[in-house]
Amino acid sequence: MDTSSLIPKPRSLYLKVKCGKCGNEQIVFDCAATPVKCTVCEEVLATPTGGKALIKGEVIQELG
């Protein structure tokens, strides 16, 4: 029996997001509960929506 099918995968991910204003790349949780700002220029990268966050930067990579 394959045990990997018994363990559910999480529905949320960490995302590597590139800021559209300054080009900084940082890690953002895709279910962020608070607004996430760029650490360099303070541009908002993710806005909470009550579920999945609205990502406003460019998603470069999904991290498991």
C-alpha cells in the first residue's frame, strides 16, 4: 500500500514574490492574514482576503 496517498498535502504554500517597484525578491505565505510589504521599498506585495491572499507582485517560484 502506498502511504503517500494517505497523507494529505497542505493547501497553502510559501511563494517567492518579486516586487514590481524595486525588484526585491522575498518569501510570502499565500494565506497571509496581514498585509505583506516589501522589505526594501514598503510596496504591498500581498493583501489578505480571508482565505488565499491577493498577491500583487510577480510570483517567481512556489516553495513546498
